[in-house]
Amino acid sequence: TLQGGGEPPKTPPSVFINDDLELRTMLVLLAFTFAVALVVTDLGIMVAITGSTGAAAITFVFPGLFYYVTHGDEPGVLRTAAFALLTFGLVLIPTSLSLTL
């Protein structure tokens, strides 16, 4: 018996995908990945594209965006610097991508 007379907590189902939307999303991602794998013969270009966009986003865009959003009520030099960092990252991504291709 439980103390307090309540019911035992329900355990979640042991299914990885619980929703139709999750299933459709997973199938679309799987199909897209499969199509890319069938078409791409050189993974070097894929790594270059991922690196040029991902590195700039992680280094410049996300830190600037997170600071700018979380400190929205605090005008000042740091918020301006965060916006400049975000802007630089957003300019750097297409620039590095065009230089990669």
C-alpha cells in the first residue's frame, strides 16, 4: 500500500515515438538523409558546408543571440556588442559558404 492512499505513478510507455507528428518528422528526416546519401559522392563538400555554417553559428550567432534575447531590458555596451556579434555571424555564414562552394 502507498502512504497517503494515492495511486502509484504511471510509467511512460516504452515506445520511443509517442506521437504521429514525431513519427512523420522522423520519417521525413530519414528520407532526406537517405536521398542526400544517394546523391552525394564526395563527403568533403558536405563536411565543408557543415563546418562553414556550423562553426560560425556556434562561435558568433548563438552567443550573440542568446545574450541579446536574455538581456532585452538592459540597454548598454554589452547588448550592443552582442548585436554586433550576431550581425557579424549572420554576415560570415553566407560569406564562408560562398567561399567554400
